[in-house]
Amino acid sequence: MSSITPVRSPTLQSNKMKKEESFLGKLGGTLVRKKRAKEVSDLQEEGKKAINSPLLPTSTDLHPEDALLEENAERSMLDPASREDPKFKELLRVLIDWINNELEEERIIVKDLEEDLYDGQVLQKLFEKLSGRKLNVAEVTQSEIGQKQKLQTVLEAVNDLLRPNGWAIEWSVDAIHSKNLVPIVFLLVALAMHFQAPIRLPEHVSIHVILVKKRDGLLQTTHVTKELTTTTEMMMGRFERDAFDTLLDHAPDKLNVVKKSLITFVNKHLNKLNLEVTELETQFADGVYLVLLMGLLEGYFVPLYNFFLTPESFEQKVHNVSFAFELMQDGGLKKPKARPEDVVNLNLKSTLRVLYNLFTNYKNAD
């Protein structure tokens, strides 16, 4: 059997080829027109940039939100180089750990300050925990309006607390809600310092901030350096300049007299346990002598399972000093101005404050 090959009509083939050519031609023409239009658009954009370039920020600084700025409005952002600074990263880590420790009972876990704090929920819980105040806000807010209303209430409470103490308000509702890291960190550092958080903020952390401002329809940028933290003494002693500041700053010659008086006082009681102190800076740093001293002053035995008799880690030493502070408050003393971490870190002024507080209250105790 022979196979029959179908014969195509030359006319049909010709018409099909013309249709294909016509379609490709139209497609090609469309592509060419689009390409030319894009070239013209790019050329116009390039010309515009050439005219405005002295006033425009570099491409790494520009943000989509900047184009929406109103005339004379200003926006700040963190310089990318500062974001990678090791000291700044350490500050972020310390602040995140602090928040998570404070809000552990709320089962809140913060991983990213920008993403987790912008809606006001975490800030509300943190402020309530630190201040002991309950804010009148909705528990859950999904809408942008609701989130900003909550933020407004929280920040008003924060500002009312901090502003009278001389704090510069470096944050706003819009800045935090837009997930701007700079004002968020300023706010957290201020709260940590005001409430004397039991953390050690890295010292001398500065960041470079890019300020974008719209003027005459054009964006202008300036770079400024902002200081987030200073020294531990300045940060945690901000509201507590006292006799020891004056003593150490202006009368260091009298320091040995004070130290000898305190050593005599503590040894009067510690000698009952055959213990003796010769160096105030070091021998109270692990908290053991402080705990034992409180038991002797108040006339009770402190169970050994309540503290570490031979602490090895920084955390165990902080636990001991913190426990001693609790015993002091149980005995009717005010909460020590010093932080447990500062005593552990051999901060002489902090140790003197704690011991002088005991001396004042128990100097006549047998």
C-alpha cells in the first residue's frame, strides 16, 4: 500500500505566511515603540537627575516614603554603616534581651525591634510593667488607625513621665509606626535609663543619621551624628548625684576615711562568722558577704539554697547581689540606687552607696 501525502494549497500557505509576518510585524513594531518610549523616558529621567543631583540624596539614602514628604517636612533614617557597627548591634541585643526578660510572664518574645514594636503592643506592655500603671488602650489593634491611637496613648504616658526629668523627646507616633529604628532605640534607651534597668548598656554608642527634608519640591539630605549612650556612671547616675559624687569628684583625699569607717562597720558583724573584709571593691562583688551581712544585721540565718555560696559566673554573682537587695528592702530599707551589675563589675561608687546605706540604718546594731 502506498501512502498518500496531502497536498497543501499554495494559496493557503501564502495566506498563512502573510498572517504570521503581519502578526510578527505588529509585535515587533509594538516592542520597538515600547523600547523607544522607554529610552525617551530614561533620557528624561537622566536629565532630571542631572539638574537635581546636587540636592538629591544618594541612591542608598533614598527611600520610597521620601517622595511623599510634604514641603519642609523631614524624615530621618539610620545610615547603613551604623547599622553594621558592632557596638550598635550589641546595644540592640541588650535591649531585646531586656524587653524579653521584662515581658517573660506575658509570653512576649521580641526578635526585631522595628517589626515587633511599631504597632504599640509591646511598648504598652513594657511601659505598664516598668511603671506599674495600667493604660486605657485596646488590647488588640489590627488597623493602622487603631495602632496609631494605641501608640499615641503609650507615648503620651512616656513623655509625661520623662519630659519633666529633662529628657529630649526623640520619637513620635509616625516615626515609630513607620518602623524607623532610630527613634525606637532612643525611646528604649531612655526607658532603660529612667527605670534603672538591670542591664549594662554598651558605653559611647553613636550613630550616623541621614536627615531628608523636602524644600522647594526637592529633597535635601544632611548627615548628623547622634549619641545614644554615654558612660555607665552618667547614664545610671543621671538622677542620683549625692554625697558620694561630691566625695569622689571633689574630695578624693577623704575617700580612705570613709572606706575605713565602712570596713570597721562590716567587720564588726562579719567577724562573728570568722570573716573579714580588707577590700570593699572586690570582696562584696560576688554578693556572698552582702547576703551574710544582711542576715547578721537582721538577726536571722539565710538558707544556703537561696544564694550561691561559691558563685562562678557573672549571672550567679548578680543573683546574689540582687537577693541581698531584696533582703534590704524586706528589712525596711529603700531600694538601693546602685544596680547589682555595677557592684559585680567592681564599681566602687555603687558598692559604697550600698554599704553606706547599711551603715546609716544599722550603725547602732550590736
